[in-house]
Amino acid sequence: MVTRARYFIGDVAYWMRTHPVPALLVVLLIAAAAAGAALGIGALADDEDRRSLAPAPQVVVRTEEPPESASDLGFPAFATSNTTRVAAAEPIATAAGVALATSPAADGVEGPAAVSLVPADDWASGIAAASLISEPVGATTLLTDGEDISDLTADALELLAPGGSAATDNRQAFAIGSAPEPEGLRTLHVEGANPAATAAEVAFLRERLTEEDPEHLLIANSDEPAFAMPAAAWAARSGDPVLFAQRDSIPAATIEAIERYEDVPVYLLGPQSVISDKAETQIKEATKAAVKRAGSASDPVANAVEFARFVDGTFGWNINDPGHGFVIANAERPADAGAAAGLSGSGTWGPLLVTDDPALPPAELESYLLDLKPGYVDDPTRAVYNHIWIVGDEEAISVPFQVELDELAEVAPIRSGSGDSLISPGQGEPEDEQESRG
């Protein structure tokens, strides 16, 4: 018989402390709880059931009998050779899963110094808070249900057990925007009258904590979430503040921040239809530094790819060869950007790419990943590899989508000199460089 139980993350931890279980089962439980994934249940529950279960992660506990069918195992939806899914139906669970995956705490291993609490319905503040993920601050992000802290976030917060540090000014939590202050934690509230003001305050907070000016400023449009989403990943990777503009104007709080850091280069995320020449002129009038566009494609999917490829000195991902991590989220779920930002600031560090189609990878995304497909000449164990984090349940990104991503990321042999090469030497890096790695 297969026993299925659904637990909040804290209940999983308690269950494991009070029940002897095989080591492999413990690993599966930890992985499932950390990713907010469903092993088996996700494939069996209908859409209504999955929505009603949110925000709790769904965990299958298997006891004496083996699974009744292969579908009960939960793969490939949970993971494939080259992909891992944070299988959350909504962003509160995404944030909890990512926080536990990227900042795991256990006996002898401390969790993050602090957490940033952000309302789940305030995607812009989630993107701005991502800069606090980057070291030395190291504040992972959790989401709140408006002005309430959900049971899931409370459980994750208890497991993370932030202790504060010199880099956080001994604060254990930062409450961003209208997020509540958790009881019993040393908390600093950071808020503004609008998204631009809140983002500017986050930038000033990071400056005070690090005692350093930012190296770059990244400007996104607070009215265009799909275009703004990739900014969260870069902020988590670099610590660069994300400030907000509107299409034809720059809010006063953003101008104030740009003037405060007048010698810091400014990068615009999006085409002129998102941040116009008029808005760009206002920025240029407020700074002594260069102002450049880090993405100018007309749709969010292609613009995220451009941003992933972009490099200008020390700014930009410059992901133009194989051997990297990637994070992919649905452009219609902007809160997932801030919730999943920690995946870009640890592990297989990599940019956030977006999709506007939950069924299959859009052409621009598929082409980019194919161009970066890793290869080997003689020995696959000496190759470089790509890994893709998938954010969201099967409604956000389908399993067929995931299977295609796995194939795009899979390392493949290079048959030099033949007309049927799986990978041409020109993709990613020259063949002689790939051979030298072997």
C-alpha cells in the first residue's frame, strides 16, 4: 500500500525527527520540501485540488510497499537529468522552497543571516529586495500574504532561523513595503509611497549595510512586469540595485537615487516601448555616468535572452557559452521573479529567462539554449554542463516543456568534420578549446 501525506514544511521536519526512515527517503523528503515539489501527488491531483492545497508543499511519504506505478514516482515533473522544478502553485510556496534550497540550515550549519519579507502581491518590491540576497548581506526572500504571514512562510522562517550578522546590522529580518514585521525577530521596515520609492529605499539600505556605493544601477519599468522580471536575478547575483521607471517618465525617488550615485553607470532593461527616449533623457540629465540599454528586444522572452547575453565591462551575465545555470519562469507570474531570485545568486548562478507559453519553449528561448548546448569530443565526464531551474507547477510550465528543456541542456557528442554533427564547433566555444578541457 502507498501512503500519501501532505505536510507543511515544518511538519515534514518534525515527522523526520520522530520517525526512523531510510537515508534515501530522507533525501527525497528534504528535496521535495525544499523545492515545494510534489512527488506523485502533483501528477495525480486535478487543477482544482492543486490550487486548494496551495501554499503548502505536497510531499509523498512512501512506507513499506513500493510505488504502484511509475507515475507515482513524480518524475520527470520533479526533476530530469538537467532540470529541477520548484513545483509551487503560487509565489509564497516558491519563495519558501527556494529559500530552503539555497540557504539550508541544519545541525552545525547556519541558515541565512537575515530574510527579506515581501508581500506576494507586490512583485516590484520582490525584484528590488533581490539585491539584498547578494553577499555580504545574504538576506534570502520570503513572501507574505499581504499583511499576514502565512503558515508556510512562518514554518520556513523557523527552519531558516536567521540570526543576524554584522553585515545585516544585526537585523534578522527586513520587512519590505507593506510586509508585516515577524514577532520575535529584530526587524527593520523598509517602505516607500510607491514602487519607485520602495526600490530606492532598498538601494539606500544596501549602501548603508555594505558601506559602499553600488557598482551599477539597473532601471526597469514598474508597469511592465514581464520585462522587469530578469532584473531580480541580476540583483541577486551582483547586489546592483533595481530602480523603477515608467515608460515616458522617471519617478522622483528614482531620480534622487540616480543623483545620489551620479558617477555610477546606469543600464536600462527593455526597448524604447518600455523605457522611452524621453525617459532616458531624464536619466542622462540626472547622472554624470554612461547610460546604456541592456536589452532592447520588443517582447519579454527575447529581451530576457538579450539581457542574459549582454556584457559591458563588469556589468551583465555574458552567458554566451555552455556550462551555466539558468532559471525559467512564466512571464504571467511576475512575483516568481523575486521569489526565485536566490537561485541566481548561488549554486549554478544564472540568469532568469521567461516564457509567454506554458506549453512549449518559445522560439527565441529554444534557439538561445540550443546555441549554448554543451558538447564533448571524447569524454563527457570532462565536459561542461548546463542546469535549468524551472519555477512553478505544471500550469506555469508544462512537463512537455520541461522535457524539451532537458534535451536542450543535455551534453552531446561533437562529431568533428562530419556533416551530421550534433553540435557545430562554432556554438558556445571553438572545438579546440573544448578539446583542451578534456
